[in-house]
Amino acid sequence: MPMVGEPSETLRSGLVVKLDPGWVTGFVDGEGCFHVGINVHADMTSGYQVLPEFTVVQHERDAQLLHALKAFFGCGVVRTNHGDRLAYRVRSQQHLLERILPFFEKHPLRSKKHIDFLKFREVLLMMQKGEHLKGGGLERIREIASKMNRCQPR
Amino acid sequence: MPMVGEPSETLRSGLVVKLDPGWVTGFVDGEGCFHVGINVHADMTSGYQVLPEFTVVQHERDAQLLHALKAFFGCGVVRTNHGDRLAYRVRSQQHLLERILPFFEKHPLRSKKHIDFLKFREVLLMMQKGEHLKGGGLERIREIASKMNRCQPR
């Protein structure tokens, strides 16, 4: 897997816009969302499923930018969100831990969204240690998630 | 007046976040707005006033970022927009021509907002030549403005 920000095959072919880290940080400060969902899930031992996700939603006219973000981070998917909106979305715990967290640790967000990123990071590091599967850990995650800013519908 | 992107006195004092051009481009791709207003104005020879403006609106929790943009561009004002929103706004024709246009010419936007920027630029260059004061020029500006994307209320 190439490093985050390294030109991918798609980028080399010139089909996808090439992005630089400064631009990505600025764009995510405006348009990105770090969210931790907690859903009831009968199959899980704890009865709950913790679902962290990183998303960027855009009008479909800027679909190319979402594909450029996907190529930049080397992970995630671009899907219809609602109406004429598309979302770039990363849900894989491994990709969030190995690609999304290190990028925003190296290139910190400048808006208050940085505080949400730090909470998101804390939840992912707890999940990495399996703490979301225990009652106390789950409660702590629920508390952290409740203090994150809601992402505005676009 | 310092160059766009040069550290200002405020920046040197460490009170304002220092921004880099890549971040500014990414953030404006997400949050910026290039708008050309055309208002009825009895005092003007043509009967109309053409009002181009560049704005970035944010929740008041990110007021510091708007002040950082003001310091970065070395022009504009930060004002209440509506409710808990603030706007960084540049309306001065001189500042738009000398500071905003050259920056986005050198650091092009990556989203479809770039097309709006090009229309905005065309209107400003027409105004610089006084074409907005003539019937034909005004009609052309009205046509360009009508084809620009509306900025979404935030």
C-alpha cells in the first residue's frame, strides 16, 4: 500500500486531481466530519457496536475531489449520501488507525474540528485495545462521543 | 501594506493562527464564497450598483480562523453574519483586485468554485475598466452573475 499522499497509479495516469497536504487539511477543516456512532447490535457481546467514521460530503459536481481524497489517503469509498450529495467515507478501523490518524497528527487541523479529531483518535486507540467491548470502556466512549460537535447536514 | 501571506504584526505577536497558502486554498474551496450582488441604487448613473464580495462564514467558535484569514490577506473585516455565525468579508474593489484575485490566480481552487472565481474575476476586471457603468457592460455582468453558484447559507 503506498504512503498517504504518495502518487497512486490513478494519480500517475492523470485521471485524478493531485492534492497536497496543506490543501487537504484546509478542506477537511471546512468540510470534513469525524463521527463516532454507537448502535444497538444484538450480535455483539456488549450489545452495542461502536462505529467511528471519517467523512467528507460534497455536491455531486465535485465528485472528482472526493475521488482525489480517496486516492490521496489510499483508502475509503465514494458513495451517494443523500439527494445530489456524495460522501467520501472511511470506516475501516485499520485504515482509520494507519492512514487517517497519522495524517492529521502530522498536519493538524486549524479549526475547532481539531478537538473532535482528538476525541475521535482517543476512541480509536481505546478500540485498538479492545476497551469498547467492556462496560466501562463503552460508557467512556459514549461520553466522549456525546461531546463531539455534530456534523452539519450539507 | 505587507504582501499576501507575509506575517503581519498580529501574526508575529503570536495572537493569530499562521496560515499557509495550501490550507487557505483548501479551506476556501470548502467554505468560501465569491458573490456578485446587483442592487437598484438611485444615486448611480446606471441606476444599479454592482457589489462583488468574497466571504467566508464560520460558527463563532472558529472566529480565530476568520481573523487569521484577515491577517493572511491583509484586508477585509470580520463581522456577525446571522445568529451564531461570523463572516470574513472583502468588499473593497481595490483589495479584491490587488489581494484576493492574485492569490487565487497563483493558488487555484480545486473544486468547481474555481469556475465561480473566474466569473468573479471577469466582473472585477470589467469594473476596473468602468464597464459596469455602461448599459451593455451591466447587462453582461448581470448575465455572468446569474450563472454563478449560489452560496449555501451555513
